[in-house]
Amino acid sequence: MSDRLPAHLEVAGIIRAVEAAGGFATVVAKGERDAGTLLLICCERGTHARALERMPQPDGTRAWAEARVQDPENPMDFWNYIDRRKKQDSDLWIVELDIAGAERFIP
């Protein structure tokens, strides 16, 4: 039996924590209910977006890593990346966290 928290519960917990701290969080794309992967978009007041994803590690575990940072000169490149990831993985949950220091809410 897996000790991994189902994706929908993990997403719900992150959203509640962000909102309890006075921020805004929303599901951009809903993935597979139990085993879906998560991509978190961390930003503050809708700017300086960063995409964080769990990436496989050499020891078989998965750790959070920065996948993409929004370039102020070309902000659409970031959103194009998010769209590509969504198309690549139908199980992917994409959740936007709009709060200062959003990384503190990553499990």
C-alpha cells in the first residue's frame, strides 16, 4: 500500500493553507484524483510566476524543483510552458498560489 496522500487531498490542503494565510489559491487544471502529479505556480499579486514540480531523484524519491521561471521580458513563454505540460500529462494538477513566500506551503 502506498503512503502517498491522494492528489485531490493534497491540493485541497494546500489551497486551504494558502487561503488561511490570506492568499489566493485556485486549481488551474484538475488531474487524476488519486495519483495525479502536481505542478504549483507560485506568484505574488499575479507577477513573478515560478512553476514548481516534483521531479524524480536518483534514489527513486521525488523532490520539489523549480521547473520554469517567468521572464518579465516574455511572460507568455511561461504560460505556453504550462499549457504544454498540461497537454503532455492528463493526470497533472496545476494549482496557482498567489501569496508572498508561496514555497512555504509546499509539502
